[in-house]
Amino acid sequence: MTLHTCILATVKTISTNAHQIRAFIWNRAKTQTYVILQCATTVQETTSALADQAQAEIEVIESFMPRQLDEAEVEAAIAGVIADIGAESVKDMGKAMSALREKYAGQMDFGRASASLKAQLAGK
């Protein structure tokens, strides 16, 4: 069974909730990235083959993932969420991050988005 077939089979067993599907795919990509990092610390030939296999899996997984927003798009998304929910200060971070995660799941790095959101709210 190929990875592509495996992902499709798994997606069919998960409810049709897009957020759950994105979370499954995102977690799989993170796991394979970890495998590559582990392989990079070892110089054995079998480890190199495992890293190649993991990289191939990441490429298949990424084909199922939504396009990642660039920095300008992330900034615009944050500004839009701030306006949508009426966030006025850093006290609204939790509500704003929840809105970002709901609307842009799998499309941005929420660690960096959080820092940018905090900076935008602190400047208000």
C-alpha cells in the first residue's frame, strides 16, 4: 500500500471535518520531518535510505496540504482577524489565535503568527 493510498484510506475513516483531516496530515508531516532530523545525526547508509524514504513521504503528504501563506498574507490574515473579532489589546490574544487556527488551519506557522499577532496588538 503506497503512502498516497494509506492517506486516502485514513482520511475516509476520519469524519469529514476538514480540521481533523488537516491535523492528521500536518501531524504526519511533522513526524516525517522528525525522522529526517534523526537520520541526519547518523551517518549509516541505512539511515540515509530511511531519510530518503521520509523525504519522499513528506512530498506526498505536502501534496494533500493547503498552500502555506507567505509572510505578507499571514500579516493580512492577522489584521483581518483582529478587525473581525474587534481585538484591542494583548488580552485578546487567545480569542484571536483561536480564530486564526479555525480559519487558517495548516496554512501558517502559528508560533510565528502568535509573535506577529502580539506585536500588532501591542502596537494598538
